[in-house]
Amino acid sequence: MTPQRRRIIKSSESSANDKKNKRGNSQRQASFWRHNVSILMMLGASGFVSWIYFTWTDELTHTLVSRVEILTQPRVFNVDCSEDYKKYKLFPGCTPTKCGRAISDNVVTLEEARKLRRLAEHGLSLAGSDGGASILDLHSGALSMGEQFVNVYRYFKDQIRDVFTEDDFLLYRDVRGRIQKAIAETFGLNFSKMYLTKPTFFSRINSSSAKTTHDEYWHPHIDKETYGSFDYTSLLYLSDYGVDFGGGRFVFMDSSSNRTVEPRAGRVSFFSSGSENLHLVEKDPPH
């Protein structure tokens, strides 16, 4: 059943922010189709790694997979594992012993990606960040609102059933499981020992000025440093690079060059979370 958009009656605790949120929501909705929308999943089993920074130059950029390509088989790139994982508790069967990055176009269908995008649109229409990145985490309930997060299930209470359907959650769980299996098969892991860790979220990114550090997606970063429990990171794209938005390429920043993945609706990208996969998301170019 396709989710139906309905009017949401907010709880009394939200009244102080109603005018600000409604104004912000109308602006965000007006430009929604120019956003890079993805669902980000983190898998794993803690520590410190240093920041490394490489200068962005188009001359040293290689495309791992372009938007116009449709992969019939996963495209896998092996890289040497960093020493990061030795600083954390080891989980046999899950902690990476084989590291790399992979892209697949046949884990999720285009129709499923479209349904998930509608789910994200409905959820993010309730609020949204004042900065460039809005987050909806169905796993924990976190939803961007202005410069903070609220729990969407508590904040909107019984009204949430008018936003998300049971079919939405079934699809979400099914797709999540398929992505976990793809990671396990690619990296030779025991699927039964892999667990989903927070956060798992839908992210809508635009070119608005950052208001908090959560909005600064364009800085080089290492997921294992940000969230010590992460061993693997995955992204499912719900929109198309160069069609729905500008910028937004995913960039692996290696010592010899930058290697990019161009988003395509239904495309899954996943990689080991250590410093062997330092990365950023390309900023929307100036207009």
C-alpha cells in the first residue's frame, strides 16, 4: 500500500516552534527534488584515529562507477586494512580481516528505491534541519528539527501512523537485511554475527549553509573514528546524480587520487569503516 500524506496534528509541546517549522518546511519542500537523498546503514562491532587530509583536485579524480552505468555484477575494490581495528574490541566473524569498497546495482530494485524515497519524503516533511543535511532515523526515531533532533515517535505520538504504513517498515527491514547479506558475502563474513548499530538513517542533503557540525558532510572523515562500533558502512541512493541534484558524489580520498561513486537511485555502496576508506561527500557546486 502506498503511504498517504495526511495533515499532522502536532502535540502541545511543539506549539512554540510551529511558525518557524512551517516556514522552514515550506522552503524545504519547494526545493526537495534538487536534494541528494540516501539511506545510510552502519554495521559492526572503539578508539581514536588521526585525521588525514588530501586536497581535492579534478585532475586526480577517478570514477569508480558513473551514474549512467548499470552494474550487472557488483564492482569490488580491495584495499589493505588499516591498523584501526586493533585498537578496538575484536569480534571474530565480524571485525574486518578483508577490507575494501564495493558498489552494486542489483541489491535493491528501482521501484523499491522509489518507495523508500516516498517514505523519506513523508517523514522529512514533518520537520528538517536548518542546515544542509536533514536526518530521519527510523531505527532510533531521531528526526532533524531546526538545529536539534527530536524523537519522531514521541514528538508526533499517535499521529505517526498516518505518516508511515506497516508496508513501509516491512520494506525497510527487508532492504536492510539484503544489504547486510551483500556486505557479508562480499567480505566473507558470518551474517549471523553482524548487527546493525545506530545510526541507520535517511539523509536529505542540499546546499544550505551549515548550522551545526552534523551539516558539514563535505569534510574528509573516517567512520570508525566518528562511531567506534562501526566496522562497515553502507549507503543506498534514492536519487540520481546530475538529474535530481548537483554535487553529491561520494569521494574516497586515497593517497594517490580521489575515487568517486556517482549516485544512482537503487545503487548500494558499502565499505569497511576504517581509515583505509577516508571519504567525503562532494559539496553542491556554486550556481
